[in-house]
Amino acid sequence: MTVELLAPEGWLTVCELSALTPGRGVAVLLPDGSQAAVFLTRSGSAYAIDNRDPFTGAAVLSRGLIGCADGRPFVASPLLKQRFDLGSGRCLDDGEAAVRTYPVRTAVTSAAVA
């Protein structure tokens, strides 16, 4: 099973679902040169947001800590600790800030026929 995200260019295969560690993120280079941060929560849900921290400009959100607030998963930036809702991209600590979110899906990979 693969993890895919919807970028402006269409659905992009990120990796095998089994390559993601629950509670951690990975950075993904997109065709336009930007980066997404893809997360697998401990409950098994996959999310993708912009990897760029809007407060510092650094591409570090994939290295943030995952948590939960009011039943919603978030990632806390490893730099200044602002929390971003993984579903909406909204900053939970500053109503003026947000990051882009990407639709994510898992797809069954088909084995190559010889």
C-alpha cells in the first residue's frame, strides 16, 4: 500500500505506508521544488502539510512532535513550538498563521506481472 498526496501536478506517490513510522513525519520534495511534511499518526491516519514553518521560514515541520488537542492531531514545530492542526493547517497558538494542507490517500500497489 502506498501513500499519495495531491499536489498541483496531480496525485504523487510518496512512499510505501509501511515506510512511515507512527508518530513521526517525513519531508517530501514536490515537483515545484517546495516540500511537504507527511505524517502517520499513532491511530494510523496519514496527513500532509507544508514543511515550511511560517514563523521562521525553515523547512522543519516534518521533524516536529505530534500530539493531540481536543481530539485533533497536530504537529509542534521543533523550533518555536507553535502547533499546527494536521487536518486544517491552522496554527493553534496564533490565529493569524496557517500552513497549507494536502489531501492524502493510501492506494493499493499492484504487483508487476512478468
